[in-house]
Amino acid sequence: MALDWTHAFPAAVADRVADAAIQLPPADFENSGLVNASHSRHWPAVVVEGQTVQVPYRMYNPTLTTQALAALPEAARPVLACMYSRHSDGRVRQTAARVLLSCRESFVAPYIVQLLGEYVVQIALDVADAIDELAGAELLALLVSFGRENPQFITLTRERARSYWSEYYRRDFPAMQDYPALVALAALSTSAAEVVDG
């Protein structure tokens, strides 16, 4: 069954979502769950600028051919990158993430934040580096705004990042606060606190 991507984005980008979704090759397997789903407890829906979005946890569509990508309208490319940031292959997710990190539209925020709660540390490094760069101030502001609207999703993402650090990355990052995903999430929290205090 094909995933209905229209619910994964705010209504304002529906035309761009349709342009991107029509290019997706059929999925090899059924797409699974939502990013705010958890076995331990119920988490609230993810919201972007006041609209609930249903971001899928994984998608299993093959990557686009060069010809299909070339046929895609430029405005639909960030939407497509959001879609492929949910791919089952971490390398595909990282390629998509790099596109998202240069985008400054609010609909990309849940897709970037979700990547911080997953096991591919190289993606978390890319996000932390993008936030740390001088040009990252605009990206950070976008993510902070999303975090203020979704504090429980940030909490869930932080818990997932801590779990991956504990299970797989303790040796590489002996101090938990140095784990790249947690560095990026701390930057969001610190900046959000500065906005409230300032």
C-alpha cells in the first residue's frame, strides 16, 4: 500500500508534495509507523506551524533515477528530501539530510529533528555541524521554533538519542553530552531558553 504523503506536510505545500510523491517508485515493503510512535507511552502528534503532520518512521521506496530527479520541479526537491530522510538506508537518509540542512522552510524541521533520534551518528554530526556554522543561525532558529511547538517530541528524540549513545556510542563519546545528536539537541534547548529569557 502506498503511503499518503499529504498528511506528512502542512497544507501550504500540498502541491509540492504531490509533485514529489508522484515521482516515487513503488515501495518494496509497506511503510512503517509514525515518528512520534513509541512502545513505552503515547506521545502527542507532531505539529508544524499549528498543523498536525504525520511523519512516517520509515519508507522503503527505491531511490529516484537521475531522469526522474531531473524532471522534478525545483520547489519539490526539499519535499522529496524530507521523504527520503525517512528511507530505510542510512546513506540515503544522510544524502537527504544534507539537502534539508540547506533549506529554511518550516516543514523540514520535524524531518531534521527526527534524524537526531536515530542511530546514524554521521547524520547527527552533519546536523550539529550545520547548526554550529555561522550560517546555521537561521537553521537553528527554525528548529527552535519547531521545538517550542513540539516540546514532547524533542523529549522523545532526546530519549532516543540517549538510548543510542548508551547502546552504541559510549566508547566513541565517553561523555554523553559530547554525542553529536545530544549536542544539536542541547543547542536547540539553549537557544529556546535564551529566547524565553531574552
